[in-house]
Amino acid sequence: MTRIYGFIAASLDGYIADNDGCLDWLTPFDDVDSGYDAFIAEIGTVVMGRATYEAIMAMPGGWPYAGRRGLIVTSRPLPDAPPGVAAWTEGVPALIAHVRGGNDSEGAAWVVGGGGLQAAFIAAGAFDRLDLFVIPVLLGGGIPLFPPGATPARRLQLEDTERYANGMARLRYALS
């Protein structure tokens, strides 16, 4: 059974993007090894919503997940999708079952970006682990980590923490 992970950064006041949907505020924190290379080496499938997909495709450098299966939650076709990337139109419960049904030797799945999609996976109890990077910046507004009311009340178990020299912190949670 494939493991499903969340791995996301948020400002100290709980936003994953600024009011314009930009992530530029994260750039000054690229100077430390946050464990991304080790994390991505575990990943065989990336799952994301259409808005995250379009934001990634608009960035310079092209599709950053070459060699990994991509499942994009959308109701519209994906013209010119990179190899291995497909639209997923059957809803989140079916997506979770599809991803879980994979072979763990093919790697874990990562729900990339998008607080709404991550919240849907959390609400379904589908995450095995959530790595939350708290960035020491107050944005004052923007796209929230999780949309209000998107997840039921639930308890998470803190498994590990890591503090970085630039003030960033990683909180690793298991969802119980």
C-alpha cells in the first residue's frame, strides 16, 4: 500500500501564498537544506489540484517532477501535459483509493501545495505523515494553509521537530 505524505510550507500567520498567490516570500529561505532532496527521492507520484499545476507550469524550468507519475485533480483536459501526467476527474475518495492501491516499491505519493486538496486528504484520514515548515514571516493575508472549515477537528501527533539557522522550523506530524 502506497504511503501518502504532505510536505508544505506556511508563513507564521498560516498562509501558503501571499495575496497575489505568489511564493516569492519563500526564496530567502532557500539557503538551508530542508531535506527536500531526501524527501523527493521517496516520491513516485505527485498529486495536485489544477491551480497548483498551472502555477508550477508557469514557472521557469518546466515540469520539476520528471520521471514521476502526476495526477492532477481537475474537471478539464490537460493540453500539452508532460509525460506521465494525467487529469484526475473521479473525485478525491476515488483518488485516495487509486493512490493507496499502488505498489509501495514505486514510491510514496505527495499531495503538492493546495491547502484545499491537502485538507480533503486530511479529512479522509489519508495522510500518513505531514511535514509542515513554519517560515518566520508574517504575510498578513493570502491563501490559507487550510481553508476555514475544510477539515474536521482532529488530533495530530507530533513526531519530530527540526530548527534551522534561518529561523525556519519543520514540524513532522502523524495523523491519528
